[in-house]
Amino acid sequence: MDLAQLLDDKLICVCAGSGGVGKTTTSASIAIGMAARGKRVAVLTIDPAKRLADSLGLSELGTDLKEIDPKIFEPFGLEMTGELHAAMLDPKRTFDELIERYAPDHDTYERILDNRIYKELSNAVAGSQEYMAMEKLLELHELGDFDLLVLDTPPSRNALDFLDAPTRLARFIEGRSLRVFLAPGRFGLKLAGRSGSLLFSALKRITGIDLLKDLSEFFANFADMASGFSERAQRVDALLRGSESTFLLICSPEHEPADEAIFLRRKLHEQKLPFGGAIVNKVRRDYFRARKQLDDNLSEQLEARVMENYERQRLLGRRDAEGVERLEKSLGVENVIEVPLFSDDIHGAEGLVHMIDRLFA
Ligand SMILES: Nc1ncnc2c1ncn2[C@@H]1O[C@H](COP(=O)(O)OP(=O)(O)O)[C@@H](O)[C@H]1O
Ligand SMILES: [Mg+2]
């Protein structure tokens, strides 16, 4: 698979897969690699490792895009002919920004932000993190400043969480849970009813929390914005289904991440989302073959230890080779992109350049 060719006419590249396989590192590398090929690229990373963020100069930045200094890659032979911008997504803050956009006035905005229910909701609504990533993506896409947007995805427990997020949040907002609170009138709170209000007033007496007041205030303010959410969810959905988007599945050759990728591949198919290819990271191959020529001066004991280690590496290499083969078969792709397990974490420009060399080989 030729990554540069695949991404050449794409506007959006989503990197999906289970946590810990190197999604964030890969997303960054893809973005840098395409910027080196002359594109104006923006990458949205989610919760990058601190050392990685530091070395890209991202430490103090939040949801706002920042241009990465192209010079940091030069010592390692990578010339950036395009442009690279990056943001670290902070899901909580993006949710706040969303409220700001839809709130009819500043007072309402502040009231919602202060609201206890909102605080709970913005942190806890299932999928809100995923939703916020999508939200930012849509915002940047509509700005139209970039040739390519690369989206890292949150470490979902389940790949489905990510794909369904926009619709799920919209459904939640339009759905029964809210309707119940909103009916019959804005401050109606039918749910409270007789026994309900008894419960609420008991709660208030015991805890001092006026839940009912919080609830009615919250839903009264929130209701007006619900249509904005679901309309945007639909737009994200259409955008991701289009031919200008592509999904790359990131995994390792280990069983669980590979199974997740296979599962995700099926989901993409079911949901008619465009699958671009797979990247298998942290592959241990039989890289040690070249080293088999041992130094004659090694003591017998040392030689035995070296050989033992060599055999173990070979075994791991074979296991990963089988993992890669199984993936290719199950995903129905002729060749996945393979990135080796490097001897160290990838936390700086040099490591990234090594990964880019493999990705775009
Ligand atoms: N090919 C690789 N070789 C060695 N370490 C890697 C490789 N790819 C990623 N890593 C390291 O693995 C860790 C997890 O990577 P990260 O990109 O944060 O994963 P994810 O976003 O999938 O959770 C990081 O410390 C990263 O530097
Ligand atoms: Mg990550």
C-alpha cells in the first residue's frame, strides 16, 4: 500500500484502533510525512504522551491549532515543503466551546457552564470525547484552510463508541431521557411528579443540593441548542462517508489489537465508511538474522546466551509474522503497512522521522 498516493486526494484521514498500539504517534507521523510532501496538513491529536507533545512544541497549547516548526525535523533529513499544524484535543474544553457557539447569549452560556448537571454531563456523557473530536474536525473542515486533516482517535473501549459518537450524542439529546425532563413545558419537569418532588426535597434537605433547580435550569437552557447538535452530527456523518475521507486502521500484530482492527473493518463496511488500509505497528521481525555471525572471541558461555536470545527473538519475529499474515487475510488487503518495534519509545523528531520512513517506504 502506498500511503502518499492514498492520501494525495483525501481531505480527511481518520486513524482508528485500540489504545496503546501507537495511534497518536502514527497520526503525527502521517501528518508530518504529508506535510513533507508539500501539503498543508493539520493533525488533531488526543492526549499525546507528554514527551511527544513537548518535542513538537505543543506543551502549552489546547484546542487551538499551532504551527509546528519545520526546522526540528531538518537535522534528521526531513524537509518540510508544506505546512504542519497541530492541536491537542481537550474534550472538556471543546464541549464548552460548543455551548458558547450555540448559547443564545453570554448569560445563558455562563449559566450552563456553571451548572452542576452540565459539569457532570460534559465529563460523563458516553462518547462525548469522541463527539468532540468529530466536532473539531467538522469545524476545521468547514474553515477550508487545509489540504489534509489527520484525526487521531480517543482510546475507546470499543471501536463502535467512536464511530457512533455523533449520532449517539444527537440521539441522547433528542431522545427520551431529555424529553422526559422537558415535557410538558420548559420548566415542567413532569418527571418530578409528586413522589419525585418528595425525593428531590428530601435530597435537598440531606445534601443541600437543589437538584430540581439545577435540572430545570439546565434543561431549559439546553433545549434550545439541541437541534444544532443533531444537525452537525449529520454533517459529520456525511463528511466521513464521502470519498474525500479515509479510515486507516492502526494495530499491532498482537491478538487483541488485531482482533479489534478486524472487528473495526467489519463495522466500517456495515456503516459504509471508507476503509483506506491498515498499519501494523510495533512488529518484531527476524531483524537479527544479520547479526548471526558471532564474534570468534566470544566465550562459549556468552555465545550460548547470545544464541538463546537470538532464538527468542526469532520466535517473537515468527509470531508477529503470523499475526501480520492473519491480519492481511482477515482484512482482505494484500499488504498492510508494517512499522517495526523500535528499541525506544518515539518521543522526538528523530523517532518520528524513523517512523515516517517506514510508513511512506
Ligand atoms: N514502532 C514503535 N516502536 C517503539 N515504540 C513505539 C512505536 N510506536 C509507538 N511507540 C510508543 O508506544 C507508546 C504508545 O504510543 P501512542 O502513540 O501514544 O499510542 P496510542 O495513541 O495508540 O495509545 C508511546 O510511548 C510511543 O512512543
Ligand atoms: Mg493516543
